[in-house]
Amino acid sequence: MRLYLLIGALMMTTAAHAQEKTDWKLVIHGGAGVIERDRLTAEQEKEIRAALDLALQTGSKILAAGGDSLDAVEATVKVLENDPHFNAGRGAVFTYDSTNEMDAAIMDGESRKAGSVAGITATKNPISLARAVMEDSPHVMLSGEGADQFSREQGLEQAPPEYFATPERRRQLEEMKSNKLSWFDVDLKYGTVGAVALDQAGHVAAATSTGGLTGKRWDRIGDSPIIGAGTYADVRACAVSATGAGEYFIRVGVAHEICARIRMKDAGAKEAADAVMAEVKALGGDGGVIVVTPEGEATWSFNTPGMYRGKASAEGRTVAIFGDE
Ligand code: ASP
């Protein structure tokens, strides 16, 4: 009799445990930089806020329905890749040679599986190619023509060069060349996109997608597709997506460093993100990060005047652009 009672009690606790759900969270960015009120028209600001909100809505639907964080970050990033306001997919910045070469990465915090691509030119949604590398190849990172070939073999949707190229990005390249002020876009007109999510099962994932920096050359690769620099997820700590001057983010190992501080120093996400962004600043770099933890902390940190960003949870959605919001 006692044994039956014990088994019954055990079964009830297991059932209660199985029903315990984590409160889902989603955080996104659409790039950091010199984003100040007088640099955006009312129209542009409205369109960007609407695009960020649409991305949040898309990921929220998946998370609210009990979907996976990995599916949520991919779907969210796809919305931003398809929007020409952002420097990813359609609307990616131009290289010095007037081409669009894109980088993307995705990581699942539960399995610590990751996939990334660099210098790709023909996949409509680079983030989906990164996911295919993770799930359908034995590798973590593919680049250039080989990655483009893998994309075709996987049957991913392809797009011609004209799809990615927008007049505004071409103008920015010409401006950069005529100013000859810097190797790269001096204004830090970033626009890289990223998403981090915590799902109801307590899993975290991160995704980042970018065209890199205006005027990049010699097959330059930034931090976004480098696992541990611009993108990282580890269910023991956090999920991170970064945006900014990639060279500094690579040198600091930003995304992994934030997770390591949370895991080994017991730091809070905000504290860890601020400390690591201060390191980036100390080396001369600008940009920002978004972070989510399995405990439900959802935050960001940036050292630029603004960052396109947004947060969503069961409580609702918020979108922000300027530093003082
Ligand atoms: N981090 C990206 C890169 O360096 C650029 C950006 O975030 O806008 O390629």
C-alpha cells in the first residue's frame, strides 16, 4: 500500500514539474550606431519602428504557442532580412567592389550546436542557410562560393544580386568612397540584425545576420558569423547577439565573454553585458548587444547614441531607437 502511495505521489510531482513552464522572452536588435533624432525623418522612424514590431510579433507568436527558441530567432531575423531598412539580406551594405556579401550565424543553447556562413551572395535569407549548415552539414562555418553551392544543394530560396542591392546602400558606398575618410563607414551606420530568445521549455537561442560594413574589401569577415564573437548561446548562461565594429567584437570575444561571466562569475546579464561593452569601448570599439538568460533576464547594452531594438514577453512588446528611450 505504502509503495503505491509513494509511486502515486512521485507521479504527481513529475506531472506538476512537466507542466511548469518558463515565461518566454524575445529581444531583437536592428543595428547600433549614430542614430539620433535629427538623422531620421519622421517617415523613416515610423517605418523602422513598424518593422521592429513586426519582427517581434513574428517571434512572439512562435514562443507564445510553446515553440522552440531556435525557430523563433530564425523567423524573427528573416523578417528583418526581408526589410530593406536593415543591413541584412535585402538592403545589405555594399562592399568596396559594389557587391553584397552577407554573413550570418545561429546557435542553439541547449545542444550548443551552431551554424554560420560568411561572404555569401545568393541566398534570400542568410539566417536559414546558417541553420542548414548547423543541421544538414557536419560543419559549423562555410564561406564564399562553397557556402553558396551548399545553399543551392539544400534547395534554399535563391535571389539575384539586384534583390539585395538598394539605391540607398549604393549611395552610402559612394559617399564613403568620395569622403575617403576611413576604411569603413565612418558614421557607424550599422543595421545588422539579431534576435535572442528564451522559450517555454527554458531553452535559449541566438541569431545574427548582416551585410557587414560599407566598403569592406579583401573578403573581410566581421564578428556576426564568428561563434563566440557576434553570436553565442549556452543554456548554462545566456544567448547573445551583437552589432557594431566587428573587429573589436572579435578581439574581445564579446558574446562568449558575456556568457562566461554569467556562468563563472555569477554575474547578472546586464552587469556582464555592460562590463564587456566597456572592454570594447576601452579598445576603441562601438556597438551593442542583446542578451537573454534561462532565468528570464532580457536586456541590452550599447555604447553608441542609439540602437534599433525591441523586447517582447507575455506582458507585451516594446520598441526603441534612441539612447534616451
Ligand atoms: N558587426 C557587423 C560587422 O562588423 C556590422 C554591424 O553590426 O553593423 O560586420
